[in-house]
Amino acid sequence: MNTKLINAAILSSLMAFTACGDAPSNADQMEQKVDRAMEDLRAGRDELGRELRDLREQLAVELTKAEEKLKDPALKPEERSEWEGFKAEVETQITRLDGNLNDVESATTNVWENVKNDTRKTADDIGDWFERQAEKIDRKTDVDKDNDGH
């Protein structure tokens, strides 16, 4: 629905430019620019959408792990507290991702650059969050499972 509205607005703009333009080549050039811009928007939207959905899937796995650990009645209070904190962090990251995914899917050409930059920052932040989690595990277990040197 949103795409149809955007396409209708672009088509209307093109018709207005065509009606006012003196040379047909200007209208053709404008139409080509609009077509390229729309294709760039679609491609960027698809790429970012895939990246966000992949990150969300990874976070969903982490959330499931935390929920399973919290079901363990033998979990010590300190461990329970750590897992509850971890679960809360994962839920926060999922909420951020969902918001960005919604923004990406509803972005128009007017706001695309801002949405793209905000989404890249969120994806980078979540990637960093995953790295920090691996570092925490490395420190607790004295095992460098990710072979990054610490």
C-alpha cells in the first residue's frame, strides 16, 4: 500500500514536470533519475531488511537460551540474576531492531538517508553487543572460544 502511494506520487510529479517542461529530454532525464532513486531505495531497503532479520534471529536464539536457563530450578540466585539481566538486554536489543526494521520498511525517499544511517548504527551496536557477550564468556571461563586473543 505504502509503495503504491509513493509510486503514485512520483508518477504525478513526473507528469507535472512533463507538462511544464519545454524539452522532452529533460523529462526523460528526470524520469531516469527518479527510477534510479527508487531502485536504490528498494535495493537498500531489501539489504538492510535482510541484515536486521538475521540479527533478530540471532537475538531470538539468545533469548531462548536465557529463558531455558531461567527455567532451571537449581540455578543459584547469583546466576539467576545474571541470566535475568542478560534476558533483559536481549529484549532491549530486539525492541531496537524491531523499531529499525519498521522504519526501513516504511521509509520514503525523503527520509531514507536518515533511516539508513540510524539502522546501520543500530546494526553495528548490536554486533558490538554480541562481541561484548563473547568477551564476558571468555573472561568467566578463561577460554578464548572466539580466538580473538582475550
